[in-house]
Amino acid sequence: MNPNASLSAPRRTRRIVFLGLAVLGLASALFVVRGPLMMSAPRCMAGRWHGCFDTFNGVVLMTLVALPLAVLVAWALARRRRAAGATSAWRRSLAEVGMVHGTVPFLWLTMMPGAAPGTAPARVSLVPLRDLVTMGPLGIVGNLLVFAALGFFAPMRFAALASVPRILALGAGCSVLVETAQYVLRLDRVSSVDDVLVNAVGAVLAALASRRWWRTTAQAPSDHTSAICSAA
């Protein structure tokens, strides 16, 4: 008997169960938010900027609509890499598409102007943890998700980023750039140090969720180097 075969069956079953739960959770979430999303559907389908791309519901709806296209792009990239004999073609392709598709919509929402862009004075909050109270649960969750896709997929794609401190620095650095852009462009939004902290924490939590895959990415170059040294 092959012991690996007996171990692969429960592992495959767990993956199927997890995938089923993920699909069920996504379907449940879509069922809950179907009303607000459908309010923006007519303007989005007509290609109108106002009422679609300048609203939260419209951006979320277009992100969901573009999801099949993102999957198709990932499939095309993986197929091209496999034809070229590249290793981990699917992982690299999914990571690249996931970083873009999962981060750009949140950046778009973050850079949306407030009620008086250009006229309201730029506001800065440099006192840590002071703005967390005013954010509320929804605001905290939203800030955690801004760079979650980047933290989840970046260490899977780039071995140099396969480290929690580096992902923390990446999330914090990207968040500082966003807060600086909000201040310079005078979007009538508060540039807060708490946003930087929560965004960076969200990237780290997402990276920890994908650690099972990016740890192998980080170990691959060292394993390859040791193999070359032993052969020499």
C-alpha cells in the first residue's frame, strides 16, 4: 500500500470542503448585498461615471462583474507559463492577478473625494489610536481590506517579500503613499496614522493566511542553491 495515497484522500476532502464553504460564504454575502448593488447596476451597465464609479456600491459591483475576466487572465498567463516550462505557473499567475484585482478597487474607494474636495482644508491626524473610535467596526474592516490582497498574494509571487516584517513594511509604505496623496490632492479626507496602522495590520493578517503557500516560495531558492552546492 502507498501511504501517500491514503494521506492524500483526506487532504483532498478538506480542500473540497473548504472550497465549498468559501463558495457558500461568497454566495451568502452576495445575497445580503444584492439590493444595494443592484441600485447601481443600471448606471454601471450604461457606462455612466456618476452613480457608478463614484459610489461604493458601483465600484463593488464592477469588481464582481470583472471577476470572471480576472480568472480568464490568470488562466491565460498560467497556460503560457506552463507551455514555456515554468514552475508554479498557476500560483504565480493567480498571485499577480489577485494582487491587482483585489487591491485596485480598494485604492479607488480610498481615493474617492469627500464632500468638499479642493476647498476644504487638508486634515492630518498623527495621534495613534485616536481615530479608531470614530472609524467604527465597518471602517476598521474596510481599512483592514485595503491591502489584504497585496499581503495575501505578494509573498506568494515574490520570494523577497516572504516575511512578516517585510509585508508589514510593504503595507505601511503603501498606506503612507495613499495618505500622502489624499493630503496633497486635498480630497477632503483625513490623512490619519491610524489608517496606516490598520492597513498594515490587514496586510499582515492576510499574509499569515497564505503563509502555507508563500513559505514554500521562500524556501525554493535556498533549496535550489543547496542542491547546486552539493552537486558541485
